[in-house]
Amino acid sequence: MTAILQSNHNAPDRVLYMALELSNTKWKLGFGNGEKQRQVTIGAGDLEALAKQIAQAKEKLKLPQACPVRSCYEAGRDGFWIHRHLVEQGIDNAVIDSASIEVNRRQRRAKSDGIDVEALLKLLIRHGAGEPKVMSIVRVPSVEDEDQRRLHRERERLLKERGGHSARIKSLLVAHGIRLEIGNDFLEQLDGLYSAAGYPLGEELKAELQREYQRYHLVAEQVKRLEQAQRQRAEQAGTDALGQINHLMQLKGIGWQSSWILTREFFGWRTFKNQRELGASAGLAPTPYSSGASEREQGISKAGNRRVRSLMVELSWLWLQYQPNSKLSQWYQQRHASGGKRMRRIGIVALARKLLIALWRYLTDGVVPEGAVFKAT
């Protein structure tokens, strides 16, 4: 009898597992204790109903009200505010990378919120039982770190919008045989513009071009103001992140915009254990395929931060131009420069991974990339 009591006393606390399937109008909640499951639906964002359903789930699944709660949901449009609320309530929450969730490979498979939340709940239970690789957990930034990413992301979106307006204006003009650069005097040139065939442009076409140019000009002005704000903050080295930006800018071939993105998206708020974790976080990790007699390389995973990944490829080309005597550039020239176009493209991605690791060591340990030179002061 004494042995039985001791065994029950030393047994680990039971856990309530909760998975959330989020949509615009409703949330599907899945609860489980490792043996039984239940599902309920609440209105989207109804935190009071969420707290009540957690308490009811503990009662229905015969768990003590003081038992710990572990939850998860997929990363998406709702961002991280739900995660922060759950953590404040003492819930151990994880935000899951959607691409890491197991799916049925049948050609036709049923899909619904109920099926999705059940699958997510099963993965969470397996993860809690000691299978850490069943899903990938997203690193959640602080509110301040997330807010610091707004400037360059807005600039990225505005550049695409400006390009769209520019392409539209040029397309409307080319339809009449006119090829004209968009400058500050565009509206003045438009007044006396004739087609390549010699006929005057229609009034409705001119009106549309004027409106399109106004939108183009507005976006261009907003881009300039954002870039001015970035430069001013980069010059005010009052935080570690801004110090990293200025430190990266000392290397020839790396400008303030590249330094800003690398720091705000990556180095400024994340820590990495080793270079493998660093490469995987940027999506620059290889994905070999080896099954039986079939062996091939499928390229990089592209599972990490797409902004950092594309930026590093651009920086690699600039590194070859501005740092030709560095060890990394010499490695590329010996291995890939003499090959064809495909070989050079493969090589530049490999160089991007090596350069990212070199910049990480430069920021964390002060190790200057071998053979690299600094900008003239």
C-alpha cells in the first residue's frame, strides 16, 4: 500500500494540450490529455470564451484545474499577439511553422478546420512526449524587435508599388510608340506629347497618365522619407542593433540598407548556436535526396527568412566586385567562375551561405573575413 501511494505521489502532473485553428471569423479549439480529445468553436479573438473553454476542457477531461496547459497554433496572419496573451496567462505556447506540419500524401484528402486542429493536436502531444522533430517552432520576437522591422518591410512593399506604377505608365505610352523616362518634368512633357505615328494622345489617356504619375510620385516621396529615417537612426548608435548596423557598414561592399535588413531581420534579436543553425534559419541549407540507388541534390531548402536569403545572394555578387582579394572571393573564382551560367548560379548560393557565416562571426566574435578590406574613412 505504501509503495502504491509513493508511486502516485511521484507521478508527473498531467497536462492539458490545446491546439488552435485560426480563421477570420472563428477559432476551432482542440483539447486533449493524451487519451481523450474534444473540439469546440469560439468567435475569433474572444479571449474570455477561450479562458472558459480551457477551464471546461480540464473538467471534461478530468484534469485538475491547476494542471499545466500546452498549446500551439500555426504561424500566419494573426501574428504573435495570441502567443503573447497565452504566455501571460501562464500557458506554454508554441507558434508552429506551417511548412513543417505532416500532411496526408493521398491525391484526394479531406480538409476541414476540425481535421486540421486534430492533426495539430496530435503533433503537439507527440512533441510533449519527447519527439521534438515532429514540428518546427518559430522563434517569436519581442514587441520592440518586431516593431523595428516595420521600416524596411514598408520600404520593400513601396518599392514594388512604385515599380508597378512605373511599369503601367511606360506600358500606356509604348502602346502609342512612345518611350519616355519618368522624371520630375513628366507632366510638362505629357502636355505636348504625340504618338510615334504623329497623332495627339487622347484626353482620357492623358488624364489616366496624370493620375498614375501622381500615385507614382507619392510612393516615391514616401520611400525617400523612409530611407531618411533609416539613415538617421543608423547614425544614432544608441542600441546594440544600431551598433551592429554601423559595424557591418565598415566592410567594403556592404551598404546601410543591407546592414539594416541583416540586423533587424536576423542578427539584432536572434542568437545562433552554430553555423548549421544559422544556414538553416536563412533557408540556405542543402536538401539532399538519397534513396536506394538514387542520389541527387535538390538545392537549398528555402525554409528560412526569405528576405535574408535573397539579400545574401545580392551581397555575394557585390562581395565578388568589392572584395576580390578576400578568401571567399578566391574560393568562388577557383571553384565556379570558370563554369557555365548554371554552375556560377549554384556557386553564388554557396558563397551566400559562407558569407552569412563569416558576417555572423564578424559580429559575434570580431573575426574579420580573411582578406576583406574596410571602407576608407
